[in-house]
Amino acid sequence: MATETDKSKVIVTSLGVAAGGTAVHHHDFPEIRAEGNSAADAAGQLVNQLTRALDSALTHWRREAVEHAIADVKSFAEKS
């Protein structure tokens, strides 16, 4: 069953001129963040971190939530 992605769930934050770069996180997983030179780069890093989080997703519900977040972030990265 395909689920529709929601790119608006990806939160983008500028790290400022001094730090240079962008941070992103998924609305449902604010504790998992990634940084990059651009929003697309940071989103790619976030996909990697969320994929690693699947290892600790012990329930079916949690695994589905992480997989949906990965799909949202991938969709965002493709459009950025």
C-alpha cells in the first residue's frame, strides 16, 4: 500500500552565515537532525540517520512511522 508523502513535515533551519549551512529534521522526529551545505544535502543526511533509526524501531507502529518519515524526506530532497 503506497502512502502519500508530506514534504511540509520537513523542517528546514538556516545555521546562519557564520556556521554556513542548513539543518533539517522531520516534524515527527525532532530529535533526529542533520546538517548540510544545502537543504537537499541535509535531507540526504537525514534519510541516512532515519534509516539507521529503523534498527531501534521495535514495534510495527514505530517502524511504519520512521518509514513514512523517510519517504517524506526523500520526496523533499528530490524537489529541493
